Amino acid sequence: MKIGIDLDGVLFDSERYYRARGELFDIENGGKGELNYHSQDVCAVYDLTGEKRERFLDLYLDQIQLESPFMSCAVEVIKKLQQEGHKLVIITARGALAENEIDISMKRFEEAGLKFDGLFFRSSDKAKVCQDEKVDVMIDDNLKHIKAVAAGGIKCLFYRELWVEKYDNENVIEVKNWGEIYRNILKLSGKI
């Protein structure tokens, strides 16, 4: 199988880090707290616009991407999937905010001993990338991308956080960790 993998909130536990850092930044800057709990964009959650948004990203974007740990068991499962012959491609929006996001990602992959069969950074239309690359399964945490990819008939493993609304679709399977991801890929590939 060819498997697409998102980075933030799927491979890296960065979404929780963004929200915690966003909350602290909001407090330090006299904010009003969460204004849009269900948004997956931390700047929208705390209404960080204009100068505040730029300051937040200048202060924390690199730090969060450098320090966010890999999700539990992610590296182990990725290596198992590759040993079993699956092709893995990264499909992420990372790189859209700053060029060094890509450099940071590549450094993190190298440190963990991870290599991929394709790297698609700055991907705003993940459904198109999945179609073009003939991806069988996409693992993502962003509901907008899940809906678009699933609408194209591609199976999705939806790594859903509590703040993201549920989504019911025959092509979507909700997962909470990389153990569940592995089990569902085994099921989808007919191995269990």
C-alpha cells in the first residue's frame, strides 16, 4: 500500500504544544482566552492576528517544530510498515509559513533514521496530491483535509483530537494512536 502521512498532529505531537504555547502567549499578552475552541489553527483559537500573530510565530514556530516529540510509537510503526513493503510519503502543509520548516523536518527525520518514498511540503490541496500519487490511505488530523481526501474515494485514518469535531464517512476511520494506525493498515491491506 502507499500511505500518506501528515506531520503536525500525526507524526509530531506539535498540535498540543501549539495550543499550550498559544494559551501562555495569550495570557502574557492580555488575551481573552480561547475564542474558537474547535479551530485547528492556534492563531484562530486565540484571535492572534496581525502583529500578535507574527510575534507568536517568530517566537515559537521553530521552537515548537524542533522540540515537539514524535507521537508515541510513530517511528517504530513507520519502520515496521516500510519493512513490510509499504511505500510512505509525507504530505504536509509544513513549509508554507517559513522555508526553515522543511529544514527542521528533514533534520528530525535524519535524527530518527527515517526515510520516505516521497516528500510533499507546502501541500494545501492534499486530496490532489493523494490522487496524483495514487495514495491508498492518508493519515491526517485536519478535518478539512480528511473530508476532501475521503470525498475522492481514498481511505483516511483520522487522528482526531478532542477539539476537532467527529466526522462520519465510509472512507474515514478514527484513530487515537500509532498502534491503532498500524492495526487499521494491517486490516486494510488484508493481513488481519
